[in-house]
Amino acid sequence: MTESTFLSGLSLNTVARKRNLVSDLAEAISREIAEGRLQAGDRLPTEAELAAAAGVSRTVVREAVAALKAAKLVQTRQGAGAFVLPPPPKSDFFASLSNGEVDDILAMLELRLAVEVEAASLAAVRRTDEELAALDRALENIVKGEDYGIAADLEFHRILAGATKNPYFARFLDFLGGFAVPRRHIVRQVDEDEGKQDYLAVIEREHRAIRDAIAMGDSNLAAAMMRAHLANSRNRYMERITQNSAKPALRAPKLRSSAKA
């Protein structure tokens, strides 16, 4: 990607000015890096070029670059400027987890509660019309039930994460991988129950409640709907495993939920 192309697409005009300009610029550049438009080794435009393109002062640019440097996204070289760093080695934090291990998956859902509730809140005030339309398409695919709606479910959450305009939410889901949609481990079980469509209807209804809150721009409601969905998902998974597993008990406590699946 050339500097001129990058600069022509860099604008903070669509960002509400009440937000911190340093954070806005740092997020804009980090998004370019996360989505591959700025590659490892690329030199960032000069302070003057960035300031002019983004409509901010050079002080804002310096502080934004400092923030990117602290996040290990760029490095500065004396007299040469700032350069994009290669991505860090992928964390092996989840490598020790056994695929389908009950307690591990329940723990992952608990971790998602801590992260995605905030993501929904941010998405409600930062999403674009295009992202809302993409959420609608993902909802339609959940109802179709192809691949048990798993790919569409994950896509819904990835779109929502992208709507936060913070690339680390999407990276978080990528790290989770298969653990992000636990029902991939109980598909056969649900099919045998002959309750697939009813089950998918519940999943679609919970996702639609999140989508509607985001469409309204209600951050508190979006967070509440995401919390309810993930808590319900965790409870459903625990219930099915408890009913069909030889394990006498599960160590993880059951979360209270406002809706019963």
C-alpha cells in the first residue's frame, strides 16, 4: 500500500469530535495494520502528512504514534520515521486446552462474557449502516441452519467486534477459534433430540435482540442482551452435558439468566 493511498483514506471527519483525538488516530492506524493495508516494514507517513490528512495537530500525531509504539505495533527509527512491526507470535494460551473439554469451554464462555458485553456496548454507538446490514445477513444465515448456523453465529460476533472500531476485539475472537461457538461440540446431540429448528430459533432470537439494541444505539441494552445471550449459551451447554455425560458433576457454577432456553 502506497503512502498516498493510505493518506487519501485517512480521515477523522466521521468520528465524533467528543472522543479523544489521539485514540481516534491510533485506532485508525492500528485498524489499517490489523486489516493488512499497512504491512510489516511499511513506513508511516510523516507527522506533517498524517496531521494534514487526519485534520489534527502534529502533537496529536506524535502522541498517537507513541501509543502505537507502546502497543508494539510500530517502531521509530531516528531520522527515518515510524515503521510497522511484524505481528507478534500467536499466543499459545489456548494451545493446552482439549478440544471439547467441558470445563474449558465453559470457562471460555465466561471469558467471553467479560469481553463481548463491552464490545456490544461499543458497537451500539460506533457501528455503521453497512455493519448493521451485515449483522442482518448473518441472522438470516443462522435461521437457514446450514452447518447448524455455526459459521453464521461466529460471523455475527466478528461483525459486531469489528463495529467497535477496536481491532483487538476481533483478534480476541480469532484467538478463541472453535471455542467461540461451543455448540459445534454438541451438534449430533441436538440433532438426535429432533429439536434443531427450535434450538436455532432460540439462538436467532437472542442474536436479534442484540442486533435490535445496536440498531437503536442503546449501549446499555446491547450490553444487557449480549450478557443474557452468553449466559444462556453457557447454561444450555451445561444442561446438555449434564444430561448426557457420565461425569457426576461440573465444577463451574451455573450462571443466572433472565431467559430460559
